[in-house]
Amino acid sequence: MTSWHVMNLGDAMMADDDLVDVKRRFDRLYRQRGRPPGMALYVRHVSEGRLHCDVIVYFSPGAKAVAEEIGADPCPPPNTEALGLLAGAG
């Protein structure tokens, strides 16, 4: 079974640099592999009733190498509600 990966970048007000770094790493590998279908990076903002929201990044199974490189955790496929394509082939 192929696995998705997830990483919580924390408070959205502080996560910009980390999000740019994750996207940069993804884009590099995405181009190296010839922009394969099914390789994608998704993002969701989750507040869970708190004042500030967290930035959650999901890596499709095709982005496993990037996910493992940055230490993302395996997870089941995410719910598509409020999930936005950040990079790659969604």
C-alpha cells in the first residue's frame, strides 16, 4: 500500500519560511523526475477553534522521497475538504 505523508508546519503566521523551503525541495525533485502525474503537494489551514491556524502540508504517495527527506510522517489519505494544491500534479 502506498502512503501519504503529513507535516504540521505550525502557526500560519510563522510558517512562511518553512512552507517556501518545503515547496522548493518538492519543485526540485518534481522537475528532476520529469513532472510525473500523481506527484503533488497539498496544504490545509486548520484552526480547531484556536485564534491562529496551523499550516498542514500533505505529500501524495508520489512525493514520498521529499516527505521522507524532510521528516514528514506517514498518514492515511487526507480528507479533500479545504485542501489546496500547493505544487505538482493534483
